[in-house]
Amino acid sequence: MITRRTFAGLTAGALIAPGLAAAQQQPTMRRTLDATTAMPEAGRRPWAEQVPQLRVGLLGGENEADRLGRFGAYRDLLERTFGVPTRLFPASDYAGVLQAFSAGQIEIASMGASGYAGAWLDTNGGVEPLVVAEENDGSIAYVAVLVVRADSGITTMEQMRGKSLAWADPNSTSGYLIPRFALRRAGIGVESGQYFSRTGFAGGHEQGVVAVLQRQYDGAVTWASGQGDVAQGYSRGNLRAMVDKGMLNMADLRVIWTSDPIPNGPLTARSALPAAFKEDIKRFHLALPKAHPDIYQQIERGGGTGYREVTHQTFELIVELRREEAAARRRRS
């Protein structure tokens, strides 16, 4: 019988934990909680000659009006702080942000770990991580969860056999890459008609949950902090955001599977940008939760302890999983 304990031992956590632990232990990494953290002084910077406008990519997975609304005050604050026009570029899906990085059409974007790995591969190392969000316990990890309707009668992964499953997006870490990896390692076929009656892409995390609520799919995978009150959608994540927007009552859903910890996705910048620009963007975000907590909670869909500096090392194993997934797709085609 397949149980949650079986899955817990076989999820990607066994692979990504070493990189995650290394990131947690790097003593030189600055944090929001450091006493010296302070917002950069307002004023136009010398790097503005090379970065005359700041273009911020916004991932898909949420309707465009809500995304622009959540990031409006953030955009205004960036513009006031650095004295350069700042524009938001909402992509229809995750791939849109990856393509924008490849084409040099955006300077920064917050991405999932898999999205960052994809952009890093697509640009041959042309992007780099700046900071990641910290959770309430100071960790820099979150989880993937599989949700079903509470009235579906489904309480275990075994009962998902022959049922339909919605992935969020092919470039999502928690909504695709990690669940597929974990399921395969547990001996479950992840292609349509193998274990599940069918699988498909919902178009984003929010859309996947809506599809379950509307009985278009039996289950969907999405992301959550893994901390806080489950009845409120955890402390942070897609479920919490949907609860806060009045789109979801957690009593209507049941979580039947939770992954091992996944590295939080980084705020990412193009590597070729001036070092002074990247330093200013780091300092801005490290100070943001203290200086402007409302803006911080809006863009993070809930709150934690702030941000922490991070390096590419944290995501090296996610890069390898992306390579493995790409190789598997080539074999299938």
C-alpha cells in the first residue's frame, strides 16, 4: 500500500537537502533580521547610465489584474528609491519570464527554483540569484502539496489511482518538477493514463486549485510555506493568497500529500548588470520587510522573517533535475 510515509522517504528532499543545508550554514549571507539592515538612500545611481529603466518580470499563475495590484506599491517604491522609471511585465505563464531574461527584456524577477534553473540553463549562466524569502522559522524552504476536494472521498495518494491530476505549469518547481520527481521515485507513472486517468496543465497555481474546486480535475499540486495554520492556507503561499482574496475556503479542500522541503525561489537578476545595481537591489529587498511590511506581505503572499542573500550553489541540484526532466522529454518525443 502506498502511504504518505512511503512518499516522504522518496521525495526530492533527500537530494536537495544537502544544498539547502549548505545555504542555511553560509555565515556571510546577510539577512533582513541583521541589525545593520537598512533601506538604501533615495537617489539616482551611477548605474542608471547602464540601466535607464528597471523592468520587473512577474510570473504567471495568478490573474494579471491581481498581480499588478499586488506589485503596484512595490513598483512605486523602487522608482522613488532609485530614480529610474520602473515597469512591471506580467507574463501569461512561467515561460514568458524565462524568455524575457533570455532576450534581455527584464532586469529582475522573483522566480521559483525550477524557473531560476531553467533561466540559468537557457542563458548559459546569464542570471544569478540575489535573495530568497525566509519562512517564519528562519528556514529558506517551502513545500509542494497535493489538494483534492474535501467531499471527494479521496484521503490518500493511493486513492488518486485512476483519478485526474492538474500540474500548475511546466516551469513550476512545486507545481510540476518536484511532484513528478517524487512520484516517479515512488514508482508511480506520471504520464496521462499510467497511474492517473489523465494529467494536464491548469495554467498556473491559482488556476489548478480552481479546477479542483470546479471538479475539472480530481487533484492539483501547488505551493505552501508548510508552516502556520492549514485551515488558513498556511502562513504563505498560493493557498493563503486565495484564502486572503476570498477565492478559497480551506474547508473545501483536503491536503493528501506534502513534499519534503524545497528551496525557496530567488529574486533573480541578469548577471551582466552592474555589480552596484545588484547590490542596491539586494539591500532594498533585505530592508523591505522592516521598512515597508505591508508591501513585503503583498508581494510575498503572506509573511515570514524577511529575506536572505543566496548563491547559485543552493540551486545546483534543481538545475540537475531540470536537465533530467529535459532529457526525459527528449526520450519521449
